[in-house]
Amino acid sequence: MKTNLYKDPTNIIITGVGGQGNVMASRVLAGMLVNAGFIVTIGETFGMSQRGGSVMSHLRVSSSSVLSPQIPQGRADIIIALEPVEALRVLTKYGNPDVAVLANSRMVYPMGVITGEFNYPSLDEVKSMFTKLAAKSWIIDATSVAVDLGNPVLSNIVMIGALAGSSLLPINRRAFEKEITKSLPANKREINLTAFDAGAKML
């Protein structure tokens, strides 16, 4: 029997910077939700396609309707950010008082910050903004877990595991395993399952 969404439609944004595995995370999550019987529409926007540019995927999930791929401003329900300041960028445009935010704590500094042209908020400042702008928020160090597993890009899968652990969506380990069995070669499945399990334990 299909589990119901807490809100129909549920609007999800996955955001990060180029090279963090944003698109793979959105495809895996969409696949899990489709397998659970939902209709998922994906829209993707790329600030700069090279490493370091903003990347954002919109997932609109419904039990019954095919929706336009763009989430209207102020209508996100869940924001998953592979980089914390990208979460703030999305929150200011798509957030609302009921939004839930799950962010990776590892910052990726743009060139303007590295050269001293721009300032970047501290993690404490980001946490404080989340508290003001979101109904629920979690910040986890997904990158450290991924580095320990031997591949920093696995932070995207750690975040999907944490999302499953948050109970914000009707997804679980079995759904993840089923999805990666279709999309990943056998020699990569075990490490991805380990990353997922590590994320699920972090919340």
C-alpha cells in the first residue's frame, strides 16, 4: 500500500554547487518516490555548469497530478542543501514559515571569497538564519562522513540517508537499495548503502 505524502503536492529543492553530485541526488530521490507510487516532476537550473557554480533541482511530488517543473517562489516544503550558503540563497527566494531545511555543514567558498572580494557568513550565522527562516532545520557534516568513506562526492548520498532519517518523506533504505540496484554498477552499491546508512543515523 502506498504511503501518503504529508502534503500533496510536496515541493522539494536540492541545491549545491557544481561537482557535488546534486543532479545524481535529485535523480535517486525522484526514483525512490516514483517507485513508491508518486508522480514526480523534475526541473533543474544551473548557475554555471562548471564546478563551483550554483546548481538547483526542483522536485514536485504528488499522488495524482503532473505539475509544472518550477516550484513557485515561496512554496518550497523541503530544502536539501549540499552547501549551507546555497541553502540560504534558496530560502530567501523559495522559503516560507513552514519549510524544513537539511543542510551539509561544509562550505564551498566561491572565487570572490577566496580572493577577498566578498565576505562569507560563518556557520553560526547560517544556523541563526535557518532558525529565523525555517520551521525545522538540521545541519550535518555529510562531507566528513563521505571523506572517511573515501569519496567526498558521497556526501550527496549521506544527505539522502539523512533525509530518510528525518521522516519528512515516505522513503527508506529498502527504497534506496532498490533504486541504486537499477542505476549503479554492482561494485558501487555497497559504498552507497554505507553512505546512506551513515546519513540516516545522523538525525
